[in-house]
Amino acid sequence: MNLKQLAEHLQLSPTTVSRALNGYPEVNEATRLRVEAAARAVGYSPNAWAKGLATGRAMAIGHVMPVSKSHEMVNPVFGDFITGASEAYLRAGYDMQLTLVDDEDEAMRYRNLRRRGLVDGIIVHAPLPADERIALLREIGLPFVVHGRASELPDDYAWIDMNNRRAFERATEHLLALGHRRIALVNGPERQDFALRRREGVLTAQAAQGIAADPALLSSGEMTERLGYTATREMRALPDPPTAIVAASMVVALGIWRALRDEGVTLGREVSVVAHDDDLGYLRNGGDVPVFTATRASVRDAGRRAAEMVLQMIRDPSCAPLQTLIEAELILGQSTGRAPS
Amino acid sequence: MNLKQLAEHLQLSPTTVSRALNGYPEVNEATRLRVEAAARAVGYSPNAWAKGLATGRAMAIGHVMPVSKSHEMVNPVFGDFITGASEAYLRAGYDMQLTLVDDEDEAMRYRNLRRRGLVDGIIVHAPLPADERIALLREIGLPFVVHGRASELPDDYAWIDMNNRRAFERATEHLLALGHRRIALVNGPERQDFALRRREGVLTAQAAQGIAADPALLSSGEMTERLGYTATREMRALPDPPTAIVAASMVVALGIWRALRDEGVTLGREVSVVAHDDDLGYLRNGGDVPVFTATRASVRDAGRRAAEMVLQMIRDPSCAPLQTLIEAELILGQSTGRAPS
DNA sequence: TCACCATATCAAAGCGCTTTGAAGAGGCGC
DNA sequence: GCGCCTCTTCAAAGCGCTTTGATATGGTGA
């Protein structure tokens, strides 16, 4: 059933029916009610393609996720992020369009998204420090919000980001306050911007106490359980092993824990661990006393807010780029304690 | 730049340009090359909305994910699944449309998806044993593939599923062969179909050896790390605790492991564990000798195949419902050993 | 009574593409 | 030179909606 048929059925013109359903003022209230009732009764919804063609609005937001052959891991955080985003879209009547692209043809895909008119806005995931997509998207002229930042670029685009540097600085400060002096970092992939910021945070806190960075205590890679495990094994085999480790994610922390366990070391006594906790649904680090001391920020919440930002920018295209910085909270758990003397 | 402008620029009619770009035979090869070159040069891609309206095809597949308030966890498997699916879509030129819905208005959303014409096919996630969506989608008349099955319904729809029952039966048989007699299951939520099948598999294997099910050894819930932990703590406190545990996922297995560590128990000696491993990117259970003995089946691969199935059904709507059963492999790791005597 | 205005409805154009049916351009045999 | 056929190209209609500008209707004040 299309608009024309519905109009005939109602003995009205398509114009009036369209206006009635879209809430225009120039239609009689009684007529509107009649139209709405009929639409509901016959189960009418407007054809999205026709509507998109006529209005030029897609009523959809694109999420573009780079998945290269070299780091083909799917971000475990992604599921939570889009769940949050979809809450916002649902409320606003927007759809969500997901595109996973190889790095190589990413530029082309963005251009296509625009030219084909499929989306009104874009959320950019996993930015690099000098991410080319930001210039590209600006040139393309589609509203976009970056989840994360590109540190090497001028700060004049819209983004939402957790304060990675500050969070990891605080985590390190906490360990320093407990007397630790050999503090390791098992970081995410350091071509990613967030990982660089985290590393900076750890180093800044140490430098403030006059502690020089030891490259042997800095590890990075895809944030898998295995990374945590192998990095910890290697570091603990050093002549002067770390007494504390900062972990880039809960999954990594689990690997660290496994390595320590293999060694017969107790978490929070011989070795302390602070993890970053994205508050994922399936890996909650909760309870009265969480297992891990952690810097926590909900990625789902970030998704919701990112979506709201992009919707806002679509509503008001002339507004300055929105920027949201989320502070992580530092929650104390069982995995940290005074440095062994 | 639209088709008309491109046609003018080429001194051709829109008809010819359209045909040239869409590979119709009735256009001169020289003309086609000229058109293609021009299209590339000016960066033309057809407007998706106009194309959709004209062809009636959306060139998009919808993934609908139920996210209720009661079990609001995002499936950690989802990310890998859609990564696999998007590989297939990319090749076929399809887009992916993601919808997360509350259980309540799910039916309405499916109907809308159809009426609005946004998608040509649907992938259904997380089916229940008597899932109403299957009848609904059939009535709606949109090609669909279920990831999983609805055991209580007639088996006449398209699905792709891992052989949950057989996998968990094999896992249990393995433990039985090692001499275990007290075998526990930490299962996923048993309103979900896959969880019921898994439980069946465990019970079948035990029954074949004349072992009756002990309700105290059957636990289920959202598949979190915490579930594994608490279930294990409780079971191990029983007068006659289990010597082996089958885990519904790697994340759950990590929780089980944590509980056993707390107890000072060594994995694979006092207590054996077999996990189901979805082969997720961030939780690889690999290496020469994996940590966990596991039933393994790649969920990413399932996503890719599900996508191919739905595309096939769109190509040939009259074909019988495709059904794909994936067998998990049983890989031996360090987490299983002979039952303590 | 008439002009005037606000209100409620409509006809028709247009969004950018595909596709049907028609027509122009050559090549061939007679 | 004519008719016929094949190979290319084209004009125009149509997909289902929104939106502009016009039209009918009834109420008001002069």
C-alpha cells in the first residue's frame, strides 16, 4: 500500500495525506486523525527510497570501521559502542548503516557514501594520529564525529573521546603512590591515536617523579589476552622486573593475570595491575570490590553521545564542531597494593 | 553530478549512460569505455535512493539484533559475525543495515523494514526455541536467514547454525573418556535456543554412560566472566563437587579459571575444563598447545556464510530454504586431564 | 452585496534513476 | 535504389514521495 492508494482510499489527495502524516499545520485536525488512523489500520509506512529521493535526506548514519588485513581484529568494543549509538538513533528515527572497509579503499568508500547519498552523517572509528579521513570527510562535506582524536591534526573537527592521557596518568600516579617504581605498560597498537595518548599519560606521571622510561617495560600490540600474557612473561623475566603493570584493556589484563598466575605470583601483592575498563557487558569488573583496579569509562555511553552529537550537527550544520571529552573514573579493586619492599 | 549531467557532458542520452554503466549488451563497446572513463573521471556514482526507487531493490541486508532491557548485554560474538558478513556484502555490492530493537516492538520493526523497502533480506540473530519472528518474516515475505535455530518450530526456514548439541556432546564424551563422572555445565541463557541444544548435548553424552543429570551441576545465565566465576564457586562448594566443567564460551571459561585459581586448583589436573571457542579475534585460544581444550567454530566464518546464503536466496527467491550446519572441531589444550582418582 | 482573508485541499512538478518501446544509422542482397 | 535486418541510441514513462503554487470554501467587515 502506497501513499497514492491510501489517499484514494481516504478520498483525499496524496498531498493532504502526506502533510497529515508529517505533521504539517495546514491540515484540519479531524482530517489528520482520520488519516493517521487509516495509516495505522492498513499498516502504511512511506517507502524509504521515495522519501529519501524526494527529501534528499537519508535518515541514516554511517559507521565506518576499518578492518585491514594487517590488523584484522574486530574491536571488541565496537558492539557496545553501536548499541549505545542505536539507542539515540532509535529515538530520532534514524537508521544505522554499517560499512567495514579495507584501509586501502577507505577513501573511495567515504566518497561513495556521500555520492550515493546513503547517509546524512558519519561516525569515524579508530582514528590514527594523522588520520587522512578527517580532511577527506571535511572535503566531502558530510557531518562527522570521530570516536577518538587525531593528535597530529589541528583540533577543529568534531570528536568524542575518553581522556586517555589523563586516565593512564592517574592509573600510574596511583601505582607510584603505592610505592611502585618499576611500572610497565601493556598498550594497544601504537599506530592508533588512543594508544599513543595512553602511553604519554604513563610516561608523564613517571617523569613527574623523576622516573625515566624503560623501553623494556613498554609493550604494545593488538589488545588480546595473549598479548597480556606474553608481554608479562617477557617483562617478568627481566633482571629488574616490573612490580606493577598498566593494562590497556580488561582482556589484556586477563592475560597478564594468567602470566602472573603461572609464575605463582599473587595479584595485588607481589605485582599490582591497573586495567582500563570499557565497561563492556560481558566483561564487567564490578561487585563491591572489583577484581581489577581500573580506569573506567562506558563505551556504550560514548556511543550514545557520539550519535547524539552527529544528529545535532545534522540538525544545525552551521554550528561549530562539537567536542566531548569523557573522564574515566579510577575505581579501586583487588589488583593493586603497596609495592613489595 | 548526476546521471543527466553526465549524459549531457558525454553528449549521450541518460538511457545509454545508464546501460553502459550497468553492463547491458546493447551498447557499443567503445561508447561503454568512454562512459566508464568519464564516470570515473568526474567521480560519478548513482544516487542510491533513485536507484532503489527505480529498481525496487535496496541492495542492502538488514541485521536485526534484539537488545532487551532484561538481557541488555551485547553479544560479544556479534562483532565477529558482522565482520564476516560484511566481507560477503562487500564483494556483492550490498550494504549492511543494522537495527537494534527492544523485544517489544521487534515485530513492528520488521514490518517497517519491509514496508519501507530498506532491505532485500534479513539476518535474524539470537533465536528463541519458539521464535515468533520466523513466522512473522515468512508472512512478511522477505528472504531471511537465521543465525541459529528454533528447535520447537518446523524446520522449514533458512538457517546457519553450529552443531551445538554434537559439539557439547563431544566435549562431554572427551571428559567422560578421561574418567570424569561429575561433569558440570556453565551454560548460556537457556531461553536461547543454542543454550538448550548445548545442554542437551551434555546430558545425552552423560546418559549414554548411565549418568543421571544433577541439577546442581547445571548453571546458566548471561555469558559473562562473572557467571563462570560464581557458578564455579558455588559448585565447588558442593559436598560432591564437579571434577570437570563444560563452559559455554571462552569468556565464561576465564571466570571458571579465576574461581579455580582462587581455590588453588590447577586447570587440567584437579579440575578439567572444556570451553566453546567462537574463535574471536581478541580472545584467541591458539598456540601449539592452547590453554583451553575447546570445541571451536569460527563465528566470523558463520557470518560470511550466512551473508552468502541470504544473497543466494535473493538471487533465487524460489529456491528451497538453505540450511547450513557447521561442525565444531574439538581441539585439545592444557585444561583437560584424567580425572583425579 | 462585495471584496477580503484565513483555512483546507488539491494538481502538478520534481527528486535521479531504470526500462520499455521506438527510431535512426549502416550494411546487405536483390 | 529499395526493403530488410542488425546494431546503437534515444525519448518518455514510471518508481513513491514531498513541496510549490493554485484553487475551493466559508467566515468576516465594510
